[in-house]
Amino acid sequence: MKEQVIDDEKQAVQYPSAELVQQACFEDYHRLIDTYDKIYEKVNVTLAFCGVILLVILGSVNYTYVADICRTQSNSELFSLLLLLLCSVACAVCIIWAVIQLLLLMRSKALLVFDSMDIRNEEIYRWNPDAAAVWLIDKYTIVVANLREIIAEKQKKYDSAVTKVVIALLLYSLVLIIEKGI
């Protein structure tokens, strides 16, 4: 008896635009899934770039500057060597930190996704199209809210890693300028 009342309520509810809204939710869901996949593509490309930059930076770090500091004769030369050493170390730390962040972003995370097996419920096939569309809208909006949160978090971490790469490149440029005396 109680099920019959619920069925009657679902049959009686009329939402003429529900099917249109359901289609918009479906498209939004697919757009977010594509965005999530694109973040992984960006991370892969950035990680490859960072690998090359990491090799260049670590290959150019000169640890003899520490010994040269003891042999300096002027304050300007001491300042120059300290700045060079500081920039070299900061550059290496930034690029290593960025690579670690990017590697951590490569880990997969459990996503709440739309479960198409839910549709195999025979009760849904008995509902009018508006009620079924409202049911789908509910399922999509729950999943989309979760996806938006995860995408925002991953994008924020990716942006942070890219910022570290840019800082590392700027510091490396400064190291080259100081070394070459440009």
C-alpha cells in the first residue's frame, strides 16, 4: 500500500522541463569528466618538462661555492657567492618539490561517478518521463558536486606545482646571470 502511494506521487508529479534539465546535467557531467582527464594530461606533460629541467638544474649546481666562500677577499664577492649558493639551492628545492607534487597528482583518486546500473531498476521504467528525468537529475547533481570539488582541489595543486616550476626557472636564470656576469 505504501509503495503504491509513492508510485502515485511519482506518476502525478509533472515537471515539463525536467527532460531538458536532465540533458543539461548529463552534458555537465561529461564536461567535468573530460576536465578531470585533461588535468592528468597536463600533469603528464608538465612532469616530463620538469624531468628535463630537474636534470639540467641538478647538473649545474656547483657545490664548490661553499669552499669558495671561505676564500673570498671582498664583501661584494662574498655577497655574490652567497646569493649564487642560495639561488642554486632554492632552485633545486623548488623543482624537486614541484616534481614530487606532480607525482602525487598522478595518483588516482576514488571518484563518485554515475552508476548506470541504478537505471536497471524496473520501477523507473514505470514512471512518467518527467519523474524519471528528475530522478536522473538528482543522481547527476550528486556526482557533479563531488567531481567539481575534486577537480578544484587537483587544479589548485597543479597550479601550485607550476608556480614552483616558474620560480625554479627564474632562480636558475638568476644563477646563470650571476655565474656568467651578464
